[in-house]
Amino acid sequence: MNKTSDLLADLALPVAAEWWTQHRGDSPIIATAIHNGHMTRDAVERCFALSKEERLREEDPFTEFIIRDVPNRIVVHRSRFEVDINRSRNGAIYLRPEQAWGLKVWTCELPHDLVERSLAMHDEYYEMLKSFLAGIERCYGRFVVLDVHSYNHRRNGPGAEPTVAAEAPDVNIGTFSMDRRKWAHVVDRFAEALRSFDFRGGRLDVRENIAFQGRGEQARFIHEHFPDTGCAIAVEFKKFFMEEWTGTPHVEPLVALRELVASTQPVLVEALEAGR
């Protein structure tokens, strides 16, 4: 990893036309950053009622950086405002404000062809994901997916009080769609590894199903298609590593989060082996 002083230029990926990128390594652990993307097609961009800054606030910037030391990883480059990979196909495009935190996303009704092209991305992503995970399954028998996201905790404005700590852990683990008893040996070891990590001289507040429950489409899809071999854990980092209203990163916490995720990989591998 580069020195902290050199990391600002390394935090974000270059502008990419790709829908997503995949990295395949020698491990049963996979990490995804499916809301990292900010790019949209020109035709979609012209229809937005929201500014780029407003969209960025609800995206998960820098999650790609946080998972960059995981050999198996998938990073989505398209904005969730074009198509939300983590929602079912029927809800993957935010057509109504209630689907998008009360935001009016579009200036007009979207043309059918534009919607269908965006939904094709959703279809192709899940075809790719199924194939990608089947390959990991063939090699290792079982696997863990860290479905990494981030969440806002200053929704009332940059100068307002943040969400109270009781409702906003530093790390929220979501397990709603999994068979919790089957995967307890993995989830519990993972949570303990997060809690015991020396995070810049302290410990992180790590709790399960508090701010979010892991109800996203990706985790649900994995548990449906790999019920006995795939454990998908939704991991939500509170945006203490950035200014959520401006998008400005805080480099040192980001570096520490990247080290944190990297440190959990051997723990997860051991937990998978122990559960055989």
C-alpha cells in the first residue's frame, strides 16, 4: 500500500466506461462494491433532476478502495441512480421518490428503451455473478461474499447532529437473508475480528442488523442460488471516513478500513474450514 500522503490520488478509480470490473484470485473470499459507481450513460444523465453532488451523497464512494486487497472482488462502475444492482429487477430503477429517499430523480417519464437498456445491465450482472461464484464454488466448495456498502449518518445537513450512536454503529453487519444458524461460525468470527482490530488506537462499534438488515438483492440472490455453499454478509460502514455532504475523503480512516477488511480474510478462511 502507498504511503498515506500519496493516497489521495489513489482513492478513486479512473473514469471508466465499463459496467463493472472483476478480479479473480486464489481464495474462497469475495468482496463486492456494487454501489461504488458514479458514471451514467449520456442519455440517462440528460434526464436527471438531481445534480451529480446529490447523487454522490447516496452512492458509496471509496468502497472500492476499502476492498482493494481482496483478491476476488467485483466493482460496479455505474451509478445506482442509473440502475441499482442491489434491488430486485422491478425496483432497480428509481421511478418514484419513495424509492429514492424522497428524492425526485427524473425530470420526465423515462422512455421505455432507456429503461430496458438499464435493466439489461441488471440482468447481465446477475448472470455474471452466478457464473463467477460457481467458479469459486468449484474450486473451494464454499465461499464468503463481503457485500460492502456505506451509509449516511448526517441526513439533516452537514452542520446537524449525526444519527445517535445507538442507531448508527461504525460497522453494521446485515444477515437477514441468510440461514443464520448455518453460518453462525462464519458471521460470529467475522464480527469478532472486526471488533478486535486495533483501529487507529481504538475499537469499532460493530453490531448486527441495527441500521440495516442485509435485505439487498445481491445477498438474497446468493443465498437462493448457493444455499449450502455461499455465505453473503452485508457490511455497511458508517461514512465517518468522508464528508458525506461534499464527498471529501478522510485518508487515514480509509487506509485503516482497507487494512481492517484485509485482516479478516484469514479469519474467514479458517472459519470456513472449521465448519466443514
